[in-house]
Amino acid sequence: MARRHAAPRRTAAAGAAMVALTAAALTLPSAHASAPAPRQLSSPQAAELARQITADLGADTAGSYYDARTGRLVVGVLDQETAARVRFAGAEPRTVRHSAAELASTQRTLKAEAAIPGTAWSVDPRANKVVVTADSTVTGDRQDRLDEVVARLGDKVAVKRTAGKFRPFIAGGDAIWGSGVRCSLGFNVTKGGKPYFLTAGHCGNASQTWSASQGGGQIGVTESSSFPGHDYALVRYTSNVAHPSAVDLYGGGTQDIGKAGEATVGEQVQRSGSTTGVHGGEVTALDVTVNYEEGAVEGMIGTSVCAEPGDSGGALFDGDTALGLTSGGSGDCSSGGETFFQPVPAALQAYGAQLP
């Protein structure tokens, strides 16, 4: 099979180049220490620094995002002492109104009272709010219910509309073919020394067997899949085909994949899929809850990247770092849209898999 997307070597590792950065953030000083200016960082470095600051300061912070224009990690804080510690760690503090705990409580209320098909929500660290997106199906009683819950939550919530309909991006067509469905291969991985690949869970639910072309011979079988709740599946290769750790760039050439990582809000990313090839965009949100008609999926990556039916399962990546598996969204690659991705680290951990 010509198109072989591969997966990272281990999800938790950010790379040896991060060691000095990580060590610097492990023990943050008091507010009275002299603080250097925020560092200029690459997006992977920003993701690692964000993880360390969150681990060290926890509830004292309120989300973070990567400012690609300045190369700085911006961290929401509630007081000047935390601001000084964030600045010393190498990030830029920004004073906000709502704590991470408040916004997490807001998300729990939405889950309990407004889990309406056609909605999605996540914390927007730039706005310091939970942003709820409603698609074109949220009308009538659904709209009334959403409006009532949002009104009670006050300024901790903002609502926006999207003209499309949230749906998994599955289709009949080519690429990896199942029983009447077409999806895209995400990343090649190994488990117990044997070759597998990751794709979307709703693809794994739809077909037990897979081939490289319509009507072609079997190349793999679905060993496990999860959807809704999560959106990942593990397929075991059953034929001797190439499975490099690389992503097809569709214009000729491939991108080697060396590791898996966590995405960062503001990060510039690319997506590869069998319907629309390679498209780029920005990570707009993390830990997104998407309420598809089939049920809710949590912990997703929200992006401005477009996708279309058949792109499901395809690779989201930044350079040699695997980030996500295409799940679904709204819009298309002509008019634009938004797409949600299942984080790769969670899939690797769930299946005990590694990059080849």
C-alpha cells in the first residue's frame, strides 16, 4: 500500500533537546526572585514548558497558549506572585478573571445539562472562557435548552455558531477500504514487536477488515476500537506490506515521524488524509468535548484545519511529531471549516503501542 502514515516513538517523550528546559521549570522560585524575559520557544518546547508549569503551579494558572508571532508561551494567572513565577520559568504571564477550577466546573455543568448533539465546547485560554460551538442542527428545543444553561453560567461562557454539521469524516471511496466505508490510515505503530496502525475509532467500529484499494486483498483487521467516548482504533497488519514511520504528503514525498507529542493552542499543524491530501491550520483548543449524534467524545484537539469525508483517521502532525487522528468536524476544504482530532498519546497509551 503506497500511503503509509507512521506513529511516534513514545508519547510522553518530548526529546532530549528538552532536558534543560524541563529542568528549569521543575522548581519555580518565589515571587521575589529576579525574573528574566520570557523565552522564545518552538511549539514543541512551548508544549513541554506548559506541561511543567501546569504540573508545578496547578490551580494557580488558568490555561496557556503559544503565540507563534513572538515565539512565547502565554500563561493565564490570577495573582502577581504566580505571574512572577511563570515569568521566571520562561513564559509570559497574563492576568485573567476566571480560574481553571471555575472553567472546569463550567464544563461539568455543560456536560450534565447541555450535552446536545451538534454542540462542542472547550476552554479558550485567550478569552478565559468556555467557548460553546453550536452547529446548524441546534435549533428549536435544542437551542432553547442551550440558551437557558448558558444564561445561568454568565460570563464564563461564550457561544458561537458554525454553518455546517458536526459529523465523523467517514465515507465510501478509496484509501483504506473497509466494509463499504473509506477512511485514512493515521500512524504506523508496533505492539509486542508486531506491526499495527492507528485510525479513527468510528472507522474501526464500521469495519473489521481493511484493504489498500477498493476490492483489494486484506491488509489488516481491526483488533480494537473505541467510539464514542474516544475516537481511536488499532488495526493489526495481516499481510507483508511496507509500514514506515512516515506521513504521506500527497505532493510527492513523505514526512518522517519520530515521536508523539501533545498539541499546544496556537501551534501550526498539518493534516494528511486520503480525500483532500495535506492541509494546514492552527490548534485552537485542547480537551474539547464534541457531541456527535452518535454520542460525546472528550479530550479532543480543536483546529482550524479543514477535512472532508474519507479523511477520518488521518494524521495530524507538526514536523516529525505525531499529534492526532482525524475524527470529524464541520465544513469542507472549499469553504473552510473546523476539525477535531483524537490525541495520539492517549491512543498509544490505551493500546500499549509504540512507534516503529
